[in-house]
Amino acid sequence: MRSSSKRILVVSGHHFADAPRRVDLHFMSDQLRAEGAAVDFLICRLSPISRFIRDGRYEHARTRPINQWFELDERLEEFVWVAPFHPANLRFGLLNAVAAPLYRRYGRFLPKAVIERLPDYSHIVIESGPSPLLTRYLHQYAPEAKFIYHAADRLETIRVHPCVIDELERTLPLYDQIRIMAEAMRSDFGLQDRVVFVPHGISKTLFDEASVSPYEGERHAISVGDMMFDASLIETLATANPDWTFHLFGKKALPSQQRGNIVVHGEVSFQTIVPFIKFADIGIAPYRPGAGADYLSQSSLKMIQYSYCHLPIVAPRFAAAGRDNVCAYDPDDPASMRSAFERAKVMDHLTIDTSDILTWDEVVGRLFHDPKV
């Protein structure tokens, strides 16, 4: 019960507190609550403009109270903030330049109900995305809280508005910790004494207790998640390996064309996915090339989960560094893709090292209980 006196705020522009697609923020929240802490999620990047953006967030937001605290579970509350505007990347340099002065004032519209609670927090976690635009305003009302920048992704890779990148640089001194999940990101930040490398943890117990395979027959490959999803890889592998079944998990993880050996599962609960990962034969990380995406080899949660389950991984060369169980391919080279899959087929699963994989308890301990922070 190390966290019994703590209250933590998580600020995210991507993930609702109870979304079916669970990411590290959800697992850390579960661990903190298990220790006795209270966790609040402030969900931003929503405004009337959102109804015209087809990412599903606006529809999900409408299923719950808007602009008020809402209790989801014991010691878990959420505030879905629909602001007058939100900092969308307008894709054109001139339009982005015109919008930047307004976007920098995004935090001035923080609701009173959020501001009133800010002095109560021991820690405030700012996720990469639009959230850094709020840091200076949150710090004003919570000067005693410890601020953690949660660098889940490079801002250039997820294509935020340029002013967010500028604001993060300006406000870095306000953070007590800059948490990176890949050593490749360390040089991105100037305040090296505040950068801490803490990779993802996993829920080892859930994987260890999964005992029944959901598959029929043999030869199953799995792809989890839809970030930078490259459908061409799946098409190439499925065509070349008709005796294998390819299982796709993720809302936007869709094949370029339907095939009998491709199964689209969509977005499902994490508990549903666990046995699919554990009993698969090969894990696939079909990332498209993107700006500064080299950090994905260490920061990809699914690649850590694949590794814990002793799966060979097929991944692009830019996301392969540091993992001996990755069979790398060159993007846009079908022959290289097929070759990587052939190497994965014959890899000895028992040689895959899992000794450095953390639990969520260990991750939370390093971030929230380290006396030096």
C-alpha cells in the first residue's frame, strides 16, 4: 500500500480511462490503485471540431458526462474535457502558423472543476501529444506536485501541431522526470539529469495464467495494435504463406484486401488478446516508416509482450534494434518481408531471453516511489 496517501492526475489526448485498448497508462493506473492511490484522468484534445474527425474519440466521449468529474471505479475518476477548440494539426504551414497563438492559450480554458482539484495531486503525468500545452497552466495551480513527462512517442512521429513541440521545449524545466521508454529518445531532451529510462512493464500474471489456446490447428501469426499499421506487410506475408493464419487486433488494423487466412478481430479487451499472444507462433509489428520511429524497438508494448511469450518477431529494420528475437525486413521490399518471416518460422523460441522484462509494480516503483525523485 505504498501509495495510500497519493492522488495522481494523468493528462492524455489519446486514451480514455476505460478504453478497450489498454496502454501503459491504464496498467500503471491499475497498479497505483491497487496500492491505495486515487487516479484521475483528464481527457483533452476534444472540441466541437472533433465531430468531424473520424477517430472515434468524439463518439466515445458522448457516452459519458462531459466537462465534469465522473467516477468510473473505486479511486478512478475521469474528466472528459470538451473545450471551445483543441490544437489540431492543420497540415499546412501557413494555417498552422495562424493557429499557433490561439493554441498556446489552450490551457486558459481549463474548467474550474479541474483547477479546484489541482492542489490535491502528488503527481501529474503529462502524456506526449497535445498535453504539453497544458503544463505551464497546471503547474501554476499545482506547484507542489511532481510533474512527469510521459514520452510515449516522439511528437514529430505522431504529427502534433508544431507549437506543441515548441511548448514542450520551453516547459521542460517544469518536469521533475522525463520518462522515456527507449534509449534512442534520450538525446531528444536537453535536461539529461531528469531523463529516466523505464521501459514498459507487462501483466506477467495474466500471461502466466492463460492456459487455453484460442486457436484451432497450427501456424498462427498475430499483429496487435494499429499505430502506423502497414497493411502491405500483412498482404505480402498472407499471400506467400497460405498455410498460415494471420490475426489482426486493432480498430484500424485492416488488410488491404480480404483473404481466407487473415482474421480481423478489431478492437477487443486486453484479457481477450492475452491467450492469442501467448499461444501464437510468430508476433508481427507491421510499422510503416515514420519520422524518428527508431525508438519503437524498445518502446513498443506489443513487442515486449511478444518477447515475454517467447515469440519470434517480424518487424521493420528501423524498429529492430536491441532485440535478438526480431527478424528484420526492409520496408517496401516484399522479398525482404518474406525472408524475415521464413527466419521467424525456424527460430528457437526457448532461446528468447525475458529476464529484463519488468512488471507494472516495478515500473510504478521507479516512477512514483524512487526517493531521489
